[in-house]
Amino acid sequence: MFERYSEKARRVIFFARYEASQLGIPNIGTEHLLLGMLREAADLLTSIAGLDAIETIRNLVRQEYPPKDKIPTSVDMPFSEAAKRVLIYAADEADQLESRAITPKQIMIGLLREDNCTAQRILSQLGVTTEAVRHYQERFADLQDQDEKHGLRVYEGVLEVLPEGYGLLRSRDCNYLPGPNDIYISPSQIRRCHLHTGDIISGQIRMPTKGERYRALVQVDAVNYEPPK
């Protein structure tokens, strides 16, 4: 059934099943698919709804579905009818894009297309729309194309401007905390592009030269998924 799914999309399904079992729900609903998205596509959600979106979504799901006794993961757990329709919508979205693989972004659009399901209500409450997801998808594809053309790596992170004047892009892999994947942004880049702490920055990076601690941002391609000013 999931042969067409990308590796990340398959993990969304895996974690959706896990979340349902942890909440004691005998089938996988749209809310569990959304919780699975938090584990594999948090960057998509936080780019649209802000860094607090992950905690907010978890709290809203638990309010609507208070945890019951956990169900062993060995128990077969079918998809709810709404969740089945979400996966059909995701495949339809991939077909429209002429994409062979179904990705987490298409699952997200599937959740938004299933009217009045739990996940759609929560996402709407946070201001997440199909248009915003498609805009993110198109912008990310553009950055990937630039990466392939110029042989540079495109990186995305959340900016923290330090008192010294320079900035560091924090990685989702480290929960946006200081870590080994931080990227240096010079004070001049921060001033030129009017960057602030909390901005989501996409750009081309280079490896550190001798004596440098961090990889460095060479060019700012997008700020909060829009061209830099």
C-alpha cells in the first residue's frame, strides 16, 4: 500500500500508528497522522504556524482525546474512514504535481482537504492552509533547483542574533538549540537583509575554512519563505 511513499512519508505513517497506540485509540485517525507529521515535517508546520505550533498541536489533540490505556503496538490498527480519504487526497496531490513519490507535504494537504476532521480543525485554528503549504513546497523546490545548478548546498534554519552582532542558524535536528549543525551569519548579512531572531532563513552555505568554527552562509535566498528585502 505504501510503495509509492517517500521514506519520510512512511515514517509519518509509522509514527501515526505509534501515537494512536500511545493514546489508547484502536484506529489511526487524522489527528494521529498530524502527530506523525510533527515528528517528520515539523519544519513545514513551524514555518507556517510558528515555533509554538508543535506543543500547541499536541495539547489540542490531548484535550480532544484524553489518553486512555495504551494499546500494544503489535495489535493491528486500521485507518479511520477520514484518514483513508486523507491518503487518497495525498496521492491525488502527488498526481497533480506529476510526482512519483508521496511526501509529507502531500499528506499535510490531504489533512487540510478532509473537511471538519480533527486535524483540519486544528490546522485551520493555527492558520495553516493548503495555499501556505503549496507555497512552501514551491519555494523549497526552487531552492533545491538552485542547489543542483550551482553545486552549493541549501540550508534552512531559525536565526538567533547574538549580542556580538553575528547570528547562528539553529537546526531542527537539535530542536533549534545550539548544536553542531549551526550556521554562521555575518553582521553585515544581518543588517543588509534586515534579519531578526526567529526568522526562518534559507540560503547557500560553504564549509569552514582554516580557523573557522562554523559553516557559513554565503547567500540569503529566502527569509520566512519570501525573497529577502
